[in-house]
Amino acid sequence: MSILNPTPPDRMVDGQGRPYFLWDVDMTLARFKELLAGEDREVRAYLMAKLMRQAKPDDVFEFVTLAEIRAEWPRIQPFLGQSRAFWTWILAVWPGERHVA
């Protein structure tokens, strides 16, 4: 049983396949996932931070794990803006792995 409440897949994207958390970028969910899984760590960190800034926290864990966030934290945190305090708190209070997908 999951304690998270992610957005249902049919409500995650608009008619063009763009996820709600990429409202300011012309990128489909498929392209987002492709780049997130890519080899470029800087792009990956930027997209993880964008996800963490703009998506519901429950939705973040549909795409990345807590371990991945921790591993990329030095690259992610400069892009978090006002959400940095929230994610710093999450990393402090959630021991271990919390990925639910």
C-alpha cells in the first residue's frame, strides 16, 4: 500500500502530451522521461529540479527515487529556488529509499 497520491496518468498531461509541471516548456512527457533517463547529468539534474519545483511532491516519486535525488543533490539544489527548504527537510526526515512507482 502506498502512502503517496500521485496524479492519475490521464490527468498528468494535456492534449499535446505535455505534463502539467512543464507548463512553461514545449516538451512532451515522453521526451521528459527520455532526457531524465539520459547520460547528461547536468540536464538530468536540471530536469529533476524542475520536477521537484513544479510538480506535486507525490508525482516527483513517479519519476525519480529518493536515492537518485540524494545522489544528484549537489547538482539539483542550486535550481530548486524556494522549494529547496522543503526538499532539504524531506531528505532529512526520510531515511532510506521511498520510491513508489
